[in-house]
Amino acid sequence: MRIGELAQRAGTTTRTLRYYESRGLLPARRGPSGHRTYDESDLVLLRQIRTLQEFGFGLEETRPFVECLRAGHPAGDSCPASLDVYRRKLDELDRLIGELRAVRAQVGVQLVRAERERDALAAGAVAPDGPEPRCELGGRGL
């Protein structure tokens, strides 16, 4: 099949396919007329790349899966290098989840403090000209 048909079947663009080719993820085969030619195995490669990217994997992280498929394995994640990428991604996700939990806890503390101050102000326990409200969540980098 030609590049336009492959792009359509894979749900992507010809520009993306050319980019993958330039990165060595998609083979660069040419037919007698000089046009790029692809087969069903290329569609499988593209589906693997796109699925992993939808899960948050970077393009270079898909390389071991592509190489595994190209080596003739039935699935892109049946090779040790692919499993290593899965492990690294899980470690990364665990770290991000931990950071998000910490931020969530801080937001919860800030909410409780803000509600108490609001309630105290409403009850007249705090002078209305007191200090300006502060947000203590700044500088987290998230």
C-alpha cells in the first residue's frame, strides 16, 4: 500500500509517517516507481506506536516494541527490552502519583485553613482588615 492509504488506515497523517521513517521507526521501502510502499506489518508497527503514545510513552520509548515486532515476535512487548520500558514507565508513573498525592494533601490543608479563616471572619472573630490571604502552594513546580 502507499503512504496515503497507510496513514488513513492507521488514523494518522502522511507527515507523521515520514517523521517516523526519519526516526527509523518505520521502514523506508520504495517501489519501482519510487513511491513509498508499506504492508500489513507496517500497520501493526504503527498501531503499536500509537497505542503506546496514547498511554503516555514517548516516541523513543516505543522503539524496543517496534524492534521486537520487526524481529518477528508476535507482540511488541514480548522482548526483554520492551519489558524494561514498561518497568521504567511504571516507576515514572508511581513517582508522579506520589507527587500528585502530596499536592492533593497540601490543597486539602489549604482548603481547611481557608474555610476556618472565612468562618472566623464571618463570626466576627477576626478583624476584616487583617493580613491578606495567602496561598502556600506556590513553588511546587507542578
